[in-house]
Amino acid sequence: MPRHKSAAKRVGTNERRRVRNASVRAHVKTVVKKVRTETSKQGLDASLREAFKALDKAAKKGVFHPRTASRRKSRLAKFVNRVAAAGQA
């Protein structure tokens, strides 16, 4: 148990942040999975934009480090470009 009033407040704050972060992480995982399972070209572009938006928001909120979000966006873009190139060939 916390010994100080400020420590007791931190317990509540940490729990609220943990719940919010879990929700944001789950949403990011969902939209990234949507990109990786998309089949149509139009759907791929739309889901990629949605994933970029979700990653940017998560980085802005502090759920992910900005470089982590950037790395994930880069890898997703590479994946989409590879899929698009394979589809045209």
C-alpha cells in the first residue's frame, strides 16, 4: 500500500493510463492486422491511411515512442509496396 498521499494518487493515475494504453495498443494491432489481410488495392490504401493515423495518435499520446511508430509505419509501407508490386507483375 502507498505510504504517501501523492503515491496513492499515482496508483490511480497509473491504472487509468494502463487501461487507456491497452485500448490504444489493441486498436493499433487491429488496424495493422487489417492492412496485412487486405486484398483489394483500394482497401489496402484506405486501411494503410487508417493505420498511419492510429500509429501517429498513439505516438502523440505517449503510448508508443515516436521512433517506434515511425518504424512500424515504414515497415507497413514497405509491405504494401511489395504487395502492390507483386499484384502488378
